[in-house]
Amino acid sequence: MRRESTGVRFGHLWLAVLLCLPPGARVGMALLGRHDAKATDRGKARESASEAQSEPVSKALEPADGRYRLVPGSVLPFNDPSGGRSALWMSLREKATIPVDTAAVFEKSLVGRVTGTDKLFPITRVQSLLDPAFRIRFRQPEREAEGMLWGTGKSFRGLPILEIRHLSQTTEFEGGEAIFTDGKDGLYPPDLLIGYVTTGGECGNYFPANQFVVLGAVEARQLTSLNLQLDLHGQRLAELLRAEREGGRKR
């Protein structure tokens, strides 16, 4: 037969102590308990924020459809007597095969395109929007306008100026409108920010005052890091086409 305990439990003692305390002391202890709980919650929130910040920035920028993968790299400094440097050199932080025309981006803005990669070292050359030979298709979604942008080799406050060519329709732009890649040329992903519409009179008087031009969104010469937006589907398609051609020659 089980014997009932006649001893005083610890919980009973603690309750008695609380009852003996003055009301002010009991309130103070309750507030202290709340403070400790809030401090614990804040500590957990800080840990969660720290873990989130430790995730690579490039992961947050990768499209969810799995078509593109961002390959990070550092911009290599080198002596260049030209004030209008149009090429950037990158040291890749991982081994990867980078095809020519791969888009180079900073956050979600286009900086340029890959024009070559060293065979021995993970060093890549990027043609920036400042290059007068740069060409790219663009779109302005609100106006449903499409066309081409040409590099001019000119800049305003470090930002490249691009000339608007071959518009799909007669369009009267307004200053400050955002211009994006259209993604139809098979080279650049869609919806990368290229720059903003402005007029020649507002960017150094290189063009007529009322002519609309595009001022690039990023000053490439100030960058220390870049991402290459590698088109995985494009790579695979090239491999399939190459295998198809080789198979045709064998037959």
C-alpha cells in the first residue's frame, strides 16, 4: 500500500514566501521575470538575425526558377592611366566555366558582360557599360517600349551614359524612368536594372539638351566585388547542340 507523503513540498514553501512578501516586492519580482523573458526573446531574435546575415548575399539574389547561378568574384585593382576605364578584371571565388556574354551584376543591376576568361587562373574580363562598343536590348515596362542601348564611352559623375537607339515605337520618356534588360536576346537575363532615363542637358552636355539618354545605375570603377549570373540552361543547350553536330558528322 502506497504511503502518503506528509512532508512540505518545495512549491508550498515558495508560495508561502511569496505571500509573506510585501505587495511591492511581489510586483517587482513579476516585472523582473518579464524582463528576463523579453531579454531571452531579444537574444533569440539577435541570433536569428545573425544567422540570416551570415548567409551569402548571392544566394538571396538567385532566381527561384533554377535557371541562373551566381558566381561571386572580387574586382582586381590595377594601374590604368585612362580615366574612362571600360573593362573590369575579376578574380573568381570558385571554379566555374564562364561562357562569353555571361552577365556581370552588382546586386540586381547590370554592370557588363564577360568577354574572356584566363585558361590557367580564375580571372575573367568584363566589358562594362562604359565601353563605346557595348550593345544591349532594353525595355521600359510602363510604356511598353523596347529598343537598343549603345555605349558612348562617356560618363557623368562616374556613371556610364548610354544612347537610346532603334525604339519599337515613338515614345516620350520622362526623366527618372527605370530601364531594364528585356531578356529576349539570349545573352542577358530579363529585368536586370540598366539605368535611368535622363536628358543630355542633365549629364554633362555631351548630347543635345533635350535628347533622352540612359544613365547607368552603377559606377563600375568603385566596385570591389561582382557576381556573374551564369545561365545554366544556356550552358546545357550549347552542350546538346555541340553533341548533335558531332553526331551528325559521324553519320
